[in-house]
Amino acid sequence: MSKYDALGDYLRAQSVDAVPMTFAEVERVTGTRLPSSAFEHRPWWSNNGSNSVMTKVWLGAGFRSAQVDMQGRKLVFQRTPTKRGVSQEAETFEQVKSPSSGDRSPRQGRHPMIGALKGTFTIEPGYDLTQPAMPEWADLIDEKYGPEKPK
């Protein structure tokens, strides 16, 4: 149990996607003072899960820090997407049992980035993905190393 768990409970109880808070409000909710690094170093508020215990709390509650204003001592906790987003895939990935246990469902064990870009671009029908992007490179490589030898 973390001294910051109250922040996770507070964020989970919110019905809005953006929760603006001052650093003082964060301290009030957690019932503890923030470390001095939270006031001095912007990276303390990063969304890196290995950054601090408190970071794990807001990420675990389904939020990420955003719009961090160090001078104004305020930030916004932004709800992360819950529709099969990367964060859910990452949670599944982290809970995978070892392959030797034999207890794996088909979706477990996939890296969280698999499918993250699905639908973001389209390859035109008939486009040859194996064709060099810059055909003159093939000439340069052949000139430097000699032509490719058939196998």
C-alpha cells in the first residue's frame, strides 16, 4: 500500500476525462507532502511508470499527467483511452505467466505495441513493398560491393 493510493482512488471516482489539480490539491488528497523534486523537476511528473511510486498510482488509475505547469504548480490528469488501448495491452502483457507454465490464453504475451498503429495508414493495392524506395541506392550498393549473387 502506497501513501499515494488515495490519489488513485480520487482519480477513479472522477466522471470526467480531465481532472485539473494544483500541487497543493494533490497533497490534500494524498494527505502527505510531495517531495521537493516534484516542485523542482518537470520529469517527476512524467508518465514513466518506473519514475516514482506516485506515477504508478495515477497510471494504475487510468490517467496520465498532462499540461504540467511547474511555475503555476498545477497539472491536469487526463484519462487514458479504455477501448483496447495500449495501456490495457500493456497490462495484459505484464501479467503473462512464463511459457513453461503452459497457462497462456491466445491474447496474453503479445507486446503492447502490436496493433497500436492499426488503421493509421493504408498501403495502396498493388504497391510493391519490396521495391527499393530509392532505386539509385541499388546502383550505389552494386558499385561498392558488387552485384548480388544468386543463391
